[in-house]
Amino acid sequence: MITKQEVAQQLAKYLNHSITLAELVNWAENAVMEGNVEPGDAKTLMHTLGRLGAADVKEFGLLWEDCEQIMRDLGYDIRVNVVLAA
């Protein structure tokens, strides 16, 4: 069952460069097709998954502000940690 926490974890993986945009989109599209989301959060989850599933379409994209809003909708805040590149 897909939960807000799982969606937030997948988006965090993308933001941390652990998965590609294509992998995030593929995961979201599969989650939408399965439709097995937390019943109490179904509306938010399906909207969010649909948004992430369309992120590879040029007209939709996925901006930083989009990620911030998605995380807020899921009940999370994004914090940035800047480190010197090696």
C-alpha cells in the first residue's frame, strides 16, 4: 500500500540523486496503475502520484517549487544541506 511516507521517500531519493527522474516517473506511473493507496489519503496521494508521473513531460516538468509543495502536501518540509564538492 502506497502511503504519504513512501511517496515522500521516493521524491527525496530523486532530490538526493539516488534515482533518476525517469525512475521516479516510472515508479509513480506504476503506483497509479496499481491504485493501492492509503484510503484516508487517497485523494492527495493520487493527485501527487499523477503529478509525479507526468514530470517527464516538458509542459509539466518538476521544478524545485513543485517539490516543495508536494512535500508540504504530504506533511513534510524540505531542508537543504550544502557541502563543498570534492
